[in-house]
Amino acid sequence: MPENDLDLQIERMLDAAMDGLTPHQVLIKASLAEAANVAERAAAIEKNRERALRLLAAIEKSQSQQ
């Protein structure tokens, strides 16, 4: 395969992966997705913390009744 054909294939794959966006737009999109992921993880951590505290309270309550 000539090198020009390979370059053309690589260029087409990059264009397809970027979904018609400019490199700057791709970086912004990735940054926003990462920020959303961070927010989701923080919310999940907080929810798990609340569950753990409720479970601990229930355990302590059951132990004090014995």
C-alpha cells in the first residue's frame, strides 16, 4: 500500500473519530464529559457515605438494645 493511501486512510479515520468537530471542539467536549463524570462520581460517593452512616446507626442501635 503506498504511503499516500495510508495517510489518506489515517486522515479519514481521524475525521470519523472526531465526528466532524475541530480539534478544539473535541478537547472541549472531552473536558465537559470529564467534568460531568467527576460530578457523577462525587454524587455517588456522597450517596454511599449516607448509606454507610445509616447502616452504622442501625448497627449501633441494634447493639445497644442487646
